[in-house]
Amino acid sequence: MKAAVGMSLSLVVMLGACSKSDDPRVELTEVGFALHLPAAMQHALDAAAPGFRTIRTSAYRSDVSQAAAASAGGMPALIATVGDFNHDGKQDVVMEGTTPGDSALRVIAILSGATPEAVPVARFSLYDANAVGIYLSPASAGDSAAFEIVDYPDSSLVYRYSNGAFAGTRIGN
């Protein structure tokens, strides 16, 4: 009986370890969305943008949150999106936020891999930190290797990674 219990406990621990993924992910918490970064990705972000913090969900203008929810078929995270942007088979993350002493809104991608790398994507020098109107979204065409930066309601750019850099293409008007 003790052997069976021991084997069952070992199996539960092994299954838990197998199902626990250390991929980046955006999770809905009691206080809004939170971004989970594996330690190596967090280290790459800290090295490239010390003190970087994502925008609080409550900082988005209500019309932006409503528009994002309508276009995504539900409430999206706004602060980050996850996908395989550099086509290496591993999950990468793109996030928006600020750094201490810099009043700009920055969009940074962290590409996973043996040595994760933080790559600047865009910088918006003019934005209202208390009423953010710029948000991130998966590409509307369902392209998991692309993402959108939406400057609601004025413009939207789809970004793709190619030749070691991200390039944006304006969509719509």
C-alpha cells in the first residue's frame, strides 16, 4: 500500500512538473491582467530597459478598453501579447510600458531562445499616462507571428519580425 501511495505521489509530482510551462503568458488576476516572464526573459528585459513596468490595466481609457474587447471578441490584455514572432518555435512576448525617468511609452519585444533578447519595437513620446490610448493586440488576421500596435482610434500597425528587426505596416486608413 505504501509503495502504491509513493508511486502515485511521484506520478502526480512528475505530471505537475511536465504540465508547468515556463513560457511567457498573460494571466487575468483579481486586479487585472498580469504578465508572467520566465527568469531569463525578465533578465533580458532588465538589462535592456532597467525598471521597465507595464501599463496598469486601469490606465487605459474606457473607450480603448471597449474597442479592444469588441475587436478581439472579449477583453484582451492590452499590455502584452504572446506569439512566436521570430519563427523559432518558442513563445516570445511583446509588451508596452515605461521606464523611470522617461515619459515615453515604449513597446519592447523579448525574443526567447537559448539567450533571450529584448528588442525595442516602438516609442511614443506623446501619450497620457493616465488615459492610455495605445494598446497591443494579436494580428487580426490570426497570424501568430505578428502583432498590432493600435493607436486608437487613429492608426494601427501590424509588426512582423524579419532580418533581425521588427517592421510595421499600416493597416486601414
